[in-house]
Amino acid sequence: TYGRLTSLFSLIQTVGSPIVGTLLDRIGPRKTSILVYGASALGYWMLSHATSPGMLYWSKVPMLLQHAFLVGQATVSRSCNDDSNEMDA
């Protein structure tokens, strides 16, 4: 069961990465960050209340949007000035 759960999580992460990238382009890093952290909170809440293997699998579905590092990278790259290596204030 653990191997299947881990494989499902990896598959969901692989599918979710381009979705989060598209959201970053369309709605921006601030709103995407809210979605990403909300999805993570929902997934962890579901995981904490899981009482069966099926619920463990369902708790991984919100993790589709769990890409906070990707959002952080986009935020930093958008705040950098193209003419220099300094950050904008």
C-alpha cells in the first residue's frame, strides 16, 4: 500500500506541475500561492482524518497543486530587474 501511495503522489505531482505553471502565467504568483497553500492545507487535513486506505489515496488529490517551490521561484524571478542582478525593493 505504501508503494502505491507514493507512486500516486509522484504521478499527481508530475501532472500538477504544468497546471501550476499555467496558473502562474494566467493569475500571477500571489493568487497561485494562495491556491497552492490552500490545497496543501486541505490535503494535510484530509490525511490527518483518514481512517482507511481509500481515504489516504483521496488525501493525495489536493496535492496536485502542491508546488510552493515553483511559485517561490516565479515570484523571485518576477521581482528581479532584467538590467542588473539586484532585487527590486
